Amino acid sequence: MHKDEFHLRFFMCVIQSRQVVRTTESTDEGASTSNMIIPKLQRKTDLLKRLETVDDPNTVGHIPILETEWIMTHEEHHAAKTLGIGKAIAVLTSGGDAQGMNAAVRAVVRVGIFTGARVFFVHEGYQGLVDGGEHIREATWESVSMMLQLGGTVIGSARCKDFREREGRLRAAHNLVKRGITNLCVIGGDGSLTGADTFRSEWSDLLNDLQKEGKITAEEATKSSYLNIVGLVGSIDNDFCGTDMTIGTDSALHRIVEIVDAITTTAQSHQRTFVLEVMGRHCGYLALVTSLSCGADWVFIPECPPDDDWEEHLCRRLTETRTRGSRLNIIIVAEGAIDKNGKPITSEDIKNLVVKRLGYDTRVTVLGHVQRGGTPSAFDRILGSRMGVEAVMALLEGTPDTPACVVSLSGNQAVRLPLMECVQVTKDVTKAMDEKRFDEAMKLRGRSFMNNWEVYKLLAHVRPPVSKGGLHTVAVLNVGAPAAGMNAAVRSTVRIGLIQGNRVLVVHDGFEGLAKGQIEEAGWSYVGGWTGQGGSKLGTKRTLPKKNLEQISANITKFNIQGLVIIGGFEAYTGGLELMEGRKQFDELCIPFVVIPATVSNNVPGSDFSIGADTALNTICTTCDRIKQSAAGTKRRVFIIETMGGYCGYLATMAGLAAGADAAYIFEEPFTIRDLQANVDHLVQKMRTTVKRGLVLRNEKCNENYTTDFIFNLYSEEGKGIFDSRKNVLGHMQQGGSPTPFDRNFATKMGAKAMNWMSGKIKESYRNGRIFANTPDSGCVLGMRKRALVFQPVTELKDQTDFEHRIPKEQWWLKLRPILKILAKYEIDLDTSDHAHLEHISRKRSGEAAV
């Protein structure tokens, strides 16, 4: 699917408008009211011209902010709301449960109802489809309330032998036809999705048999002449090819890393070695990412068995770690780990080896089904919601000629891929491993998986140099407010630098420390155990370098610094611009530098994501879950929550989507007093339904006049006698805490990528016995754009920056705001005039960029 088609079809009517009009429709959770904010839209041709800029390499993965507006025709406006009228959708979860499935079910139900379709739950997976009766029930808007924060699947999942037989599928077809259901959304793994495709391919024959047996009429057969199938992949193993992440994987990583962090403290106390076995019978993703997230000494995965002498190598590695002063060893084992001969490597085998050869006190912990449990992470809630929305659109646009598809995540956008192509590639991986073609299995997993493996090997298997000194001297510093994951980035940068033979210095207290000479050399053990620690161990300040350029230049010379790695937020980016400007005055500043975005605000130009934002988002979600629970208990209560982010509405928007908020006020989407009143009216109507609670998020700088106190007072006054209001300012708790697995892994890979770039740039800039780098590309921001980690000169990003409000001019996440509003039952317009096209997995994989 072309990158702008998904945006055009579903989101074009809501992104970043400056004027609004009103529409009289219903609101959240079963209420009805007037005055929902929707953008006023002008000529479609203007929008199409603007969307063409998406093809520009500097805006890849983003949709431009729309300054012009256009008006939809009456036909387009009406078609969106009648897209599902006369149609019925069934949703089921099958196979192993995964956190985030409930978010997907909720999205399918609410978007289906939004379009006018009838939506049915199928309880207990395919077994419920076969048994029919009370297992297939019509869903309502309120029936999916309070599902977002629940793990597992509330509609149940079961292994079904009956559906594997044709007789079982015949009964399932009868149950669907009798209810007029011709659209089926299946949430599960590759086995569940394969079963759905088989069901679809047999559909015509099944209808003929049912008609011959007199179980359905000719009219019923005609009305149900074809079956549309869309799959969503729910699997904690992330073992399905064709999608970056499957629903449940991130939450499983949360459970694993929480346990590893807890075990680490007891292991240090007793100088123990712990062997942790995680799920992954055919895929080592969980084990691999866990090893990066906790700095494990060794990981065993089925895709890449260890060398024949792995026992000696492992024991040497553990001994070296202890010799450097570490009091513990952590070994991660995927349950499907094997050696090169296909023989299983179990956690008990590893324990016995370590005890016998090294005599270390060694314990085994098998995590088991705890990895499937618990509340879903913010990522999985958002992923499930986005996938559910796209699944409904794919179903309602389906024709008899449309192949069964699976909705996948590719970078920042949802795409559709042929279901059986994805299933085939997934099976090819298993077949390659069975035939001991392990290199091919790794390639089939994708470049992101391979990149994870390469970073792990560098950090865990390469011996650090013993001698001091080095080829080049690189300094690392943190700038701006602290963000969880900064320490993981510093650790990765330092250790990769040492492996490359460089001398690595650490600077305390940011640019201020660089000016004052608060600099020391870091060795391998200096950053030991930093991966899981929050905040900034080096210390960080918001001070910019401009006033201290002379002192900074002097210390660059004094310590022979030949490159700078700057880890921080908007101040780090601004500081980089000031260093570039300072080169005109001080030659000492003509050294390469790279900025790694790290801020909870996620507002650094040049990157879709910043280190620390995911941790802050999960902190907000956890708080919102507890607040919603309190509101549900007391009834008729609305909470107004203030989030951080400066002028950037990322946290408020994404937390609103993940927590099921009724509204999220942000600076990027201006609002008036009439809009606030409309939201109050919405909540008044909502209190008349069975869902008697409200949650409203407000970005801290969304409006200088409509403050949190103002909104609280307004809601309190207007809701008198109908609902109570409470407010909560989350404050700096959003900056604290242990980093999430995403932030640890992201930071680790960013640090490694930055140091690799730095080493090459220093060599490139070596002239006449010294380093002299004065080109624009010698000072860059390392950012994640769509799926690629790319280096962009800080000077080229100036035109993409709103310096007054400290935000990028274009922000990809704005396109997700319509989902938030639709799932809260606001009536906005869907443009379905542009249909998504099916991509092919081979084409997608060939264009895949390493992350």
C-alpha cells in the first residue's frame, strides 16, 4: 500500500486544521450530543498536492500538517457513515492469548458500529463459531468498555479440533449465514489465520452443501455468497513474518524485564548466576530483545545456534565478567534453543555446565505463562487499536476477488498483506531451521531481527581491549531533562567505542560540565548495570553551550576530544546548532558530533521517537488505569489529567488512545471555549449510559488561558448535579522509573549506531595530523524515520522546526487522533474514496530498512 493512501482514506479529514465546524451526532460510550469538532475541509486537489510531499526523503513516514482546508461533498460525507449499513462483522480470538487482544476487539466493535455495521462477538474462538448459540452474541458500544487495560482476551480463546474437520467448518458456516455475517476478523497466530483462509476458500462449497441439506435458503445463500477474512496477529513470540511487531510481544517483554530486574538484586546479593528461560519455541525474539534490555552475558535462540565450542566460550565469558568486578551473571534461554545439530539446549543443561566447570552458585527460573499475563503495555493497546480500525476498513471494502489479508505494522503505519504469503514465509523460517539453514532463517526473520543480533554479539561476545588509550577520543554527555533510557544509550556508546579501540570520556552535567572540565575516562565496568537504571547517571542540565563556547573549546583541546555524542532532548538539538554556529569563531569546535534524541516530550526534530517517551507513556497509562478504576467505583466522576510534553501533544494523544480517554487537549489542535462546552455536553450525555465515568487529558502547554485549573473549574460548574470532577497533575513522575524494554532496546541500538557513525566520520575528517570537520553532515541528529535510523544534519532540520514552541513542524502521530475520537464515539468524517491496496511481503521485505 502506498504510504499516503492509508492516510487519505481514513485520516485526511482530521489532521491539523486551524478552523473547525460542528456536526450534530452522538458522542462517547453510547451518548448523543451536538458539537463535535471536525476540521473544515476545502478542495481535495489542494490536499493531494500537499500529500505529494510525503515522497520527499526529508518527510518520509510523515504526513504534512495541513494549513489549507477543504469541504467534502455530501456524498463522501454520507458514504463514510453508511459504509457498514446492511453488513455484519464477527470478531474472534483464537490460539494462545496475548495482551492487547482486548484493545483490538474493542476497536473492531466500535469502528464497526461507527460505520453502521452490526458486530458480533464469537466467544471461545473457533469452538464458539462451530457451536453457535450463545457463543455468538451481538456486541454493543458499552460491552467493550473497560477492556483496554485487561490482559488476555475477555471473549475467550480455545484450541478447536472440530474446526479442523470439514464437518466443523460446515456448522460454523451455518451459524454465520443464519446471522447474516459475511465478514470475519480473526485475532490469533499463524495456525488460526491459516484456518480462516481455509474456511474462506471452502465457503462456496459449504454454502452449496448447506442449501442441499435444506439448512439454509437460496436467498440466504445469495446474501452470503462470499466471506471476507482479515487477520490480526496476536502472539507474544513475535514469530509472524510480515509485521514489525505482533500484538502482545511488547507486554510480554515488560513482564520478562520486570522479573529480570527483580532477580538482578538478589543475584548481586549472593553473587549468583541466573539462567532464565523465556517463551519462544520457534522464535528467539523475546530472548534476544531481553538480552539487549538487561545486558545479559549470553543468549540462546533457535535461529542462531552457538558454535560447537560454546561451552568453553560461555564459561570464559562468565569468568571474564566476574573478573571485571561483576557480582552476577545473567543467561537468557529461549525454550526452543538448540545446538547446530538440532539437539535442544535446556536451562538445566546450562546450569549443570556452569556449576560443574566454574562452581558458581547457579539458579534456574522458568518464566512460563507469567509472560502472557498482566495488563497490556501502552504500545500493545495502541497497536491493537490501530490494527482493529484498519481491519474493519479492510473487511467493509472487501470484494469476492479480494484475497484474505493480514493487517500488519510497518514502521508508523498499518498496511495490508496477503495472509497466506505471510503464513508461508513464517513456515519457511521453521523449515530452514529444521534443515539447519540457520543463516537463511535469520534473513527471513528480517533485517531488524538481524540488527538486534549483531548489536548483541558486539556487546556480549567481543572482548574489550585491555590497554588504555585508543585510536580516537570521543566524549559522551547528557543534555536537557532526564529521560529513562539515557543510561542505556551511554552504556552502549561507551562499550561500542571501547570495542572499536577508542578512548571514551564521559562528561558530567551536560554542556555546563563540558565548560567546567567535569570530564573523566570511562572503562568497560564504569557503565556496568546501567541499562535498567532510570534518570541520568552522568547528570544532565538544560544549559546551552553558546555562552561558554570559549571554555568548551579550551577543554576540547585539553582533553583531546575528537568527537561528541550528545544524548538529550530539544536542548541537545539546539546545542548542536549553537556548536555549528560556533565553528565560525572556534576551530576547536570543528569536530564531528551526533545528537541522540532522549526526552519524554518526543519533540526533537528529525526523529519519530525519542528515548524515554515510551516509559513516560506507560507511566501515564498506569496512572490513568487506576484513576478510571476509582471513577468506575464512585460513579459519575470525571478526571482531568495534566501530562508533560511542553507544547508537544504526543504524550497526551498517545496516552489518551492507550487509556481510552474521552478527550485530549493539545497545542497542535487549537480549541475554544465552545469546544470545551461541547466536551462537557458529551460527558453529561455519557453519564446517562451504563458507563458513568470520564477521563480527560490535557497537555501542559496546550493553551495559556485554558489551564488545568480553568478546565477543572469549568467541568465542575457545568457538571453540577450530574458528575463530580477531579484533577491530577502527574508532574515529574513521568521522567522517573526504570526504562521500558522498548526504551532500553532503542537506546542500546541508537548508541551503537551513533558510535559506528562517529568512528567513520572521525577517520573521514582526519587531515594534516588533526581532526577538522566543518561540513554540514559532520553535525547530525540520529533519528528514527519510519523504519530507518538515519543521520540528518542539524542545519538541514532548521526549516522543519518551530523554535518558538520547541516542536517539529510535522509530527506523524497527529494522524492517530481520529482513532482516539472515533473510539470515544465522536462523530467525525471518514473518507473512503481512496482504497488501500494490498502489498506483497516480498516487496515489503526487499525495501525494509534496518532499525
